[in-house]
Amino acid sequence: MKKLIIFSLFFTFTTKLYAEFYIESTITGIIENEGYQLPNGNQFLMIKGTYQWTNNIGYYGTATCKGLLEKEGTISSINYLCEAINQKGDKQYILSKRKSADLQSGAGKQIVVDATGNDKIFIGTECNFAISYLKNNAFAKTKCPVSKEVYNKYKNNL
């Protein structure tokens, strides 16, 4: 009986913590890269891109990203920081990391490291993303678990 009560409390607590998901869909513009191809086949590239995004709450905007792509052997690591601006002028600074053997598609983690305006409520939020590339364009979907309180507060500020 004691285990049942503990399980019930845990389930109730975690359900209240992450009762909603903030979901973002993105399409990039042009992705540029510049760097070095070493004689041993490894690559070190600075990447830069822009994208447009929408989310499931009704916000939309643009973003610019800059970062580093490292390819050593068959494994590639991509780390970049994006500045996303919504239609109200609020900004989010999002750090994205992905490690994969396949550069054409994959999944990674993101964290909102800073923000302005109403977006400040997302600072520290960790998200999962999936991305696929077609030529110089990328298509991504991001899913961030947030509390019902945060979700509703952000939605009500629209």
C-alpha cells in the first residue's frame, strides 16, 4: 500500500510538472559553412544559417544561428547557438548539440540559455529536436516539455 501511495504521488507530481509541450517547427533558409578539410579526412567548419519558425501556441518568427561542425572519422558533432526572435520582438538564445554518424538527419538536445521579454519563462528549458537536410536547407521539429502553468502563461501573452 505504501508503494502505491508513493507511486501515485510521483505520477501526480510529474504529470503536473510536464503537462504540456511547447512544439516548434522550423525551416531554414541558406546554411553556409567555411572551414578546413584536413589531410586525414577530418573536418572543422564554422556554420551559419537563418530560419523561420512557428509553434503550437501561435507564435512565429525568425532566427540566426552560428556554430561549429566537427567531423572526426565517421562521427560528426554540431554545436551552435541561435538567436530566435518572435513577432513581438522577444528573443530566445538556444544552444543546440547533436552528435551523429549521419549528417543528413539526426536528433539532438537544446537548452534555452537566455531570453528577453515574455520568453524569459523558458530559460533553462531543455528540449529534444530532430532535423533533416535537403541540399542547403534543413527541416526540424523541436519538442520541449513545460509545466501547464508556463504553457498557459506564454499562450495568454500572445
